[in-house]
Amino acid sequence: MPVRSAPLLGLVLIVAAVSAWLLWRPALAPVTPLASESSSPDAAPSPAELFVTYADVRERVDRPVLEQVAARLRVGLEDDASADVADVAEWVIALCDATRLLGRTEEAIELGQRATELRPADSRAHYLYAKALGEHMRQGGLLTAVRYVGSYKSALARAIELDPQNTAARADRIGFLVFAPGLVGGDIEQARRLAEQLVVDDGRRGALMLALAQMTDGDRTAAIATCRDALQRFPADQDLRVALAGALVDSGRRSEASGHYDEVRTGPRTAAWYRALYLQAQMRVTGAYELDAAVEALRTYAEAQPYGDLMPTVADARWRLGQALERSGQAQAAGVAYREALRLDPDHEDAEQSLADLDRDEG
């Protein structure tokens, strides 16, 4: 299997985000105020108000607001003695999703387990439990992944068994097949077959997964064609546009890719907007050009602290910022950025190595 490049990893971010986004999309409705004149900020909102508010807020990529809604969800759960079991289940499911997005994966796993107990026949509950497990494995590294991979696979399989039309779960299964080692079930050929089937049931998500499998398999030309064809059917889809840009970068077509990133960033500041911001900056840093623009973009990203499935962390942004500053001849500022990345994530190996290299070169 070819080595995964930075643009390819960018496509992984997009695929994961789209899977979770579409899971919540049917629940969206006009924003419900988080607090009103008739209720105190700490009062538990009605079940309908709370769930609709969460579904909408989730799309804003606004961490403080999501934190506020997560706190309101907890209030609802603490007062669940008088609540309907169905309402409690919805609160648990929503809070599982929110805590995962906010990076609190151990809490998300506990909530996911509770959700599957409250809703044993609900595909969505098992899927979000799997998502919590998957994010925990990503954050925890190899040993954590080995410990939880069996539970992750079981939860994902159960979600698909309960609802074969849960295309979000099917997409995540394809992602696992693409990137997991063969020893634990990775299989790129099976991933491509399942992605082709997914295109039939969910053209948008299926195209993203098929492009991911094609790029991982080294077939960049096919991945670009898949994204272009999908954009003909879904011309306003920003995630597909970011995916196309990533495939173009991986093919050495940076100028063309930059045009697509720029187009995404003419829209509202959604998760796709922040991915385009980060990935375009990453492209500039790795190519060592337009570094001033990369510095500005990475600072914007780090200050916003956007959340999302597999979204680059603030520590990632600080590390890339350090690279941009170092390549601009600003060694002292680069060292500050690398140290900030390590303060945020002491296990950030790339930042640690970059700082060691900088200290050696400057020493």
C-alpha cells in the first residue's frame, strides 16, 4: 500500500466529517435560543428545544457555543428523573457526539455505551459509540488502538446490521478497511468494492470514500475523476471540492488546488472552510512558498480552535506554524510555536522532532 501523503490525510478528515454531518443533517431546524427571558441559563430546556438546538449548533464549528449546549445537555440528564426515556436517550446520544467532537473521548465512550443500552436497536446509537471508540484510538496511539479495535469493529458492524442504509456507518467501515493493517482486517480491494456500492445508495458520501480508496491505492487520476464527476452532480458541495483539491495537491497540481481551496473559503466558516484553510496552508508550508499567507492562515486556525471529526488539532496548527516561520527565517518565533504545540500535546512527535532539529541547527 502506498505511503499516505499529507493531502491524502486531508481527504480522510473530510470523509470522517461528512459521515457524521449527514447523520445529524435531517434533524436540523431553525436555531432555538440557548436561553430566554423566561428561563435561567442553568434551567433544563425542553427535550425538543434541546435536541434541535444541538443539531443546529453542531454545524457552526463554534467551540464555546458547543460547550454551552453540552452543559445544557448534562443539565437535562441530571434532571432525567422526570424525563421520558426516549428524551433521555436523545440527550445521551447528542452528548456522546458533542463530547467526542470536543475531544473528551473517555466520556464519549461511556455515553456511547449508555446510548446502546437505552437504544439497543438504534443503529445511530451503535454508530456514535463506534465513533467515540475510533476517536479514542486515534488520540491514544497504537496500544490504545489494539485495546479498543475489537469493540470498534463490533459496534460499527452492529450499526450496519441494524440499518443497512446507515451510509455513515458504511463509510466508516470503508475507511477502516483502507487504513487498518491487514492483520486486523484492512483490505484496500474490499474497500474499493464497498465504496462503489455506496455510490449507488449515497452518491455524495460514496464518491468521497471511493476517491479515498483510489488515492490510497495510488490511483490519483481516478480519484480526481471521481471528485469531478461528483461535483457535476453536487456542484455546491464544499467537502467534495476540498477533496478534489487534496487529490490535485497529491498530483503536484498546487495552483489548480489552490483555486478550489479559495472557492471554498468564499463561503461561511463551516468545518469545510477550516479544512480548506488548514490544508491550503499545509500545502504552502510543505512547498515552501507563500509562507506569509500560510502563517496568517495557521494563526487564524489555531485561534478559532475548530472542532470536528479528525480535524487537525490546535497543536497540529502550531507545529505547522513553526515550520512556516522557520522556513521564513524566523527561528526564534518558530521555536515558540513548536514549544506551544508541545505544551498543548506533549506527545506530538512531529513538533518534538522539529524543535530538536531547530535547536541543533541554531546551537
